[in-house]
Amino acid sequence: MKKVVIALSVLALLTSCVSKKKYADLEARNKETQDLLNTATVKLNTCLEEKAGLTARVEGLKEHNQTLIATSKDMTVLTAKGAENIEKALESIKEKDLKISRMQDALNKKDSVTLAVVTSLKSVVGLNDPDIEINVEKGVVYISISDKMLFKTGSYNVSDRAKSVLAKVAKVVNDKPDFECMVEGHTDNVPYIGNGVLLDNWDLSVKRSTSIIRVLTNELGVKPEQLIAAGRSSYVPLVDNNSAENRAKNRRTRILVLPKIDQFYDMVEKEMKKQR
């Protein structure tokens, strides 16, 4: 019996020792597993945080992408409009260049006509008489004739000497049916005193103009529709009316030769208006 008890005790002791060892192993394995679980949990949390960050970044990129798409569409529209505006600007520049070219052609032709008129008048009228001046003023050809050649003092009757000069002017005008002539009378500042219908220097300057026009039309065959009567009295002097010599210079008649190049003037005027 005693031997049995001892045997049981030894068996119990051996059984107890084996269980503790297994328990220790289990404890070690459990600890290892727990460590692995903790590591995995940390990694999982890290991944979750990274995922959240990436998700937010993706959303941001999506929004940015949408913005870029919208901007791209706007830029496409703007680019199209810009190209259209550039094309219109280029067309406008071409049109303006063409207009400028046309205006320049018109002005050149006008200058050519003016030069031809001056040359023709100077060749016909001549340059030797100091009382006759042929010139160009503001694009208009004019013949200035001293009144001492045309009229007696205070008179509006055309002298015979003047008629020879007017005959030369009439020849040029008659050769150019597309010309007009404005006959412009000028006086000095001495008030006109006379009898009859003339009241002052205005009347005298105009009457001298119409007297010359009657000679040109009635005696020299110029068409009346080519002539214009005008009087400037004493208000456009060449020099100060402070001496007898200067007053004599201011008493004059100007015949302005006006080529009928209305089509050129009209074209220039229309083109200028379009550019305003």
C-alpha cells in the first residue's frame, strides 16, 4: 500500500511538472501572439491613417481635376475668342491699310491735278508781270491779280488791260470743263465812299467779283456754272494796312481754280468718317 501511495505521488508529481511546462510554453506563445497582434494593430492603424490621407488627397485631386477641366474649357473658349479677336483685328488692320492706301492715292491724284493746273496756268499766263501771282494755298491753285491792273480806285469796271489777263485764265478754264473758279474780291481798310447801290467795302469786293465774272462769261465764253462770286472786303489782308504801299497790296482779286475732283474728296471723307 505504501508503495502504491509513493507511486501515485511520483505520478502526480510528474503530471504536475508536465502541465507547468506546457503552460509556460503556452504563455510564451500567447505573449508572442499578443506582440504580433499589437504590431499588426499598430500597422493597421497606420494603414488606416494613410488610407484616410490618401482618400482625402484623391478627393482633392478629383476636385482639382474638375477645376482643371472647367478651366480648360474656359481656356478653350477664351483661346477661341482670342483667336477670333486676333483675326478680326488683323482684318481691321488690313481694311485700314487699304483705306489709307486709297486715301493716299486720292491725295496723290489731287496733288498731281493741282500741279498740272499750276504748270498750265504759269505757261499760259506767264511769270513776268509782278502784279500777277500764281501759287498753291492749302491745296488750292489761285491767281492773285493786283487791283491796279483790274480796276481804277473805288471802281468796279474792269480795265482793258485786265481783260487780256482774264482771257488767258479763261483759256485754261475753257480747256478744263471739270474745273470751277471762285472769283474773290479783296479791298483795303479804307471805307468805301460812293454813290449808288454800293454801301461799303463788302459791296465793293463782291461787285468787283461779279464784274470779272461777267467779262469771263459774256466776253470770254466761260460757262457760268463753272464760276463762283465771292467778296472778302478788307478782312483777309496780306499785310497791315499801315501804308499806301501795303494797302495797294491788299487791294486784289484772287481767282481760285478748283478742279472738280469731288469723287476723290468724297472718298477721302467717307474713309475718314469710317475710321472715327
